[in-house]
Amino acid sequence: MTPDLSLVPIGFVRSPLVDRGEASRQGDEGAPECTIELDPAYASAAADLTVDEVVLVLTWLHEADRAARLVRPRGDADRPLTGVFSTRSPDRPNPIGLHRVQITGIDGNRLRVRDLEAIDGTPVLDIKPVLGDVDER
């Protein structure tokens, strides 16, 4: 029996990137600074986040090709077809994006971040701390 896998976005990415083709392949490859706009119902869950903190953001890559099983890494036609589970391709059966970002500003329910390569309107599923060797939040 398959468990209920309902997901509810906690917010959305607000970015100058509006076309998937404009997005960098990885956040540290030129992604513009953007904002995560949290649903006010989840704003209190971000109360302990701080400016300069590095966090993991999970997104739903809503424009992904969910039928994809094989892709050419980085969209490079000269590279061999590779199974999506061996790539960071957004095209995959469950298009969950994983982004390591730095918080550059906080204004109420809006988190300003850098290194987030998602396009405008991308649903945000979760935000998690990056754990170090000692920190066990």
C-alpha cells in the first residue's frame, strides 16, 4: 500500500528568473539573489533563522519532465545519456530540488537568499539547517 504523500508548499520563490532556460545549472554558477516568500502560516517556523546562515531549501521543480529517466548531464549533447538518479537534473519522477543557500536578509515572512537557482513561482517544500559535526538541532 502506498502511503499518503501529500505535500503542502510552505512558500514560493520570488526570482527575476522566469524562464527555466535562464536558470544556472547550480546555485553557485550565477543564480541571482532572490526571495523565499513564506506563507504567513509558517512564518513562526523561521523565527530562529539568521542572516548569513546557510540552509538547505527543498523545492518542487514544477516545470520538470516527470517522465524523464535518462538525461544528458548539464544538457550537454556531447555527454552520454545518464540515469536521472545519477544527476542533479530537474527532470525526474519526483522533481524535488535541493539547494544550499545563504540567507542575506530577513523581513517578516520573506527570506532573501543567494545561490538559489529556482525560477519565479517555484513551490518551497521545506527549509532545513546544515548540520555540522557538533550542532545537532
